[in-house]
Amino acid sequence: MNQDEFFDKADEKSKVGRFLGKAEVRRQYDERMKALAVPELRRHFSEADALRLVEYFSQTPSVGTQEEVGMPYDLRKLSPEAREYLAREVQGRRIIEIGDAGRKRNKELLLELGAQSYESTDPKSGGIDGLSYLMRQPDESAIVTSFGVLDWGVLYGDCRESRVLDRYNCLLGENIARVTPRGAITLHGADYIDDLENAGFKRDADAPRELDTWTPQRGGLIVMRK
């Protein structure tokens, strides 16, 4: 819940005689941000930068890219060939999604295709940020997916945070690689893939076209292999 939503909540409660003053709403908001700046994040960022990051992520709207023309992030619409490919890749695997754009649409399908489990995290839905969540995971323990998290409009909606976000994204790529089993895939809706390539991933030449629509000019879905 971002700052505006906190203040909306205060307004709603005032209508039923449970008014929360702006000072109390601010206090609750600040406490939530401090709670989201977990030790894993503070290990790599100053306290001020960690708070800036979690506040930024909590205020970033959920990505609507699944609804846009040319961005088919809804995996349920895949062809039989693409479904078979995904089934081979996720069979018996644990899936972690960072960000919430595709969670409700894709969770059921990936479990149906044989994934062992599916979990997700996002500050807007009560979880922690993706990097912190991945830093808590064992090496080579899960396939990592995201749908829109690596889009420029999400990562750099506020260019004032670019220095901190650059560092964050580099660490995110490194931890996606660490958590991904050797030989396994990582699947993303992305505008850029530099940090994944720098972390050792290569584009999977065998991926069906529906799962490999990415271009440097337009972004899109991309499958990469460790």
C-alpha cells in the first residue's frame, strides 16, 4: 500500500467515525517502509537508499503490460508447442516470481504443467522486494520469472533514483543467476537484458517464438538459460 492509499484509507475511516489523522497515517506509512527495508537490502545499501528503494517499489503501479498489444505475457494463451517446452523446463521445479504482474494469470498454468511449487513476492501485495527475497533462497533452488519488473517504465519511472536502481538491478541479475539451477531457464517480460547477460545467462535458441519475442527496440518476452 503506497502513501496515497494510506491517506485514502484515512479518509474512508473518517466517514465511519474512525478518523486517522494525517500524522498517524504518516507514522504507519513510515513504519511499513522501515519494515520493508529488510536486513538483506541493508546489507548492500545504506539505510537511506534502502528506504528510497522500498518506497519507490511500493508506489510503482502494478505493470499492465499483459494487456497491451504485442506484449502477450499471459502464458495461458500459448500454443501446444510452447506449452510442451515450458512443461519440460518447469517439471518438478520450484518457481519464484518477482513482481505481481503475471502471478494470477500464470501460477495455475505453471503448476498444471508440472512445477513443484509457485511463489511470488512484491511490496504492493504484502511481500518484500524481489532482490531481498532471492537473497534468502539457497543456490540453484528455483526458476525465477518476472513479467514487467525489468521494464524501463517500472525500473526508471523516477530517474532521480537511477543510481540506486542501477546497483539494485546488477545485484538482482547476480542473484537470479545464483538461485537458478545450472542448465535451467529464466523467463521474463523485459525491456532490457544487460544484467542477466552480465550474470551469465544466454538467450535460449530453442525457445518457441511465443516465449522469445524480445528485441532491443521493443522489449518483450525472453527465455534465457544458465
